[in-house]
Amino acid sequence: MKASAEIKGLRIISISEGTQVGVVKDYILNPQKGSLEFFVVDQPTDYFGAKVISFADIIGLGEFALTVPNPDVIQNVANSNEAQELIQQGVQVIGTKVLTKKGALIGEVKEILIDEQTGKIAQCAITDNNGEGHQVNGEQIITYGKELLIIEVDPRDTVTEVVSQAVSGKVEVIEPKVSEATPVVAEEDLVSQQNEAAEFNLFEQRQLQYFVGKTVVQDVELDNGEMLHAGEPMTETTIRQITTRSKLMEITSLLHKN
């Protein structure tokens, strides 16, 4: 998940050209779907009105950049009826008051977290009337309104219920049985394995596939120590040697322009 504050300011990289084509200035939400629908593009040379990129047109939403297949996916707001309608609705979510369906006004939304693969609002971070923080999952949200976020249940009640059950002894904690034959994995090794397995998300994997057949403008040392030489077309074997996000973005910046 990626917080909205992390999305604003991301570089926008065109995979086909290997160049930066803008910066994410803002985003537009779709309250009916509960999702991020468009990215607003900040282009220094743009004097003809706002431009947007549909979430459906991106390749990846990563730590370093938002990647797109080519600059053609950038469109004028004036040419997108959907973007215009969503802008007119003016739903920002952050800053709205939080109301339960039973009518309790419990706090305010401070941040939203976006699922990088689907664009859905996965969670809303709220602060209650006592200044304490809580998380509300997307499936618990009934309505994204301009002034109110309406949710199924008060997140404070969920915490209270669990604590009450624990105090009354109703919560049964089952310790997992460990077989003698089960190998013990050191904590640092387990963390390393998890990081390695989760290195690239779906969009980043798609981004890697765009590299096949393309070349770079200068020699690059791959993550396994082998060299990718300038002008050498990348293959599936080459792609398997790219195992870190930093190397992914380095190669993206060095792609030969078509």
C-alpha cells in the first residue's frame, strides 16, 4: 500500500523513451468505486491546461516513480469527460469527518492508503475525537462523501470487543505445534527471503517485460555482476538478472530512445 503523500511528487517515467515526462502533482478519486482514478500531471512546459493519466494506463506505481508505456497516455482534462465529472464531485476524503452508519461522529480522515496494483483505497487512517489514531479498511467504508466518510462500524468498538473477550477468557490462543523435523530459520534469513520473494509487484513485473528487446545507452552492471552492454538487446535471461528496484529504475533511465 502507498500513502497519498508518497504519491504526490513521484517522477513519471516513460518506458518507451526512458525519460521523465512529468511529475505527479495530485490525484483524482472516484468516490463511487472507492479508488484513485487519475493522476494529475505537473509539466513545466504545459501552458494549455491540466493534464491527467488514467490509473488504467500506468505500468507501475513504485517507490521511485510512476511508470507509463509512453507519453501518449497523458491526456488533457478537457478531453476526458470522466475526469471532469470527478473533479466537479470534489471528493478528497482526507479532511472529511468520519460518521458511523449508526450516526456517531467519531473523528477525521488524516490519510488514505492506495493499493498499488488495483488503485483501490485499501485503508483510511483516521484520528478520533480523543486524538487517537485508527485504521479503517476499505471494505468497511459505505460512502465516500464530500463532507463525510460513512463507515460500517466504529473501529474503537472492535478494539474494545477484543479486549473484553481477552479479559473474560473467551479468546482461545492456540499455540502452533512445531515438528522436530521442521528446520529453524534464523530471523534475519526469513526477513531476507520474504524481501526477495516480494521484491517486485505485479506492475513492476509488467515493467520488466517492456525491457525485452530494448537496449541501453551505456554499459550497466546487473544485480548478479554480469554486464549488460550498450546496444545489446535485453532478453528474458537478462530480465532475470534484475532483482532490485534500484537496478530496475537505473535501466529505465538508460533505455535507448526509439
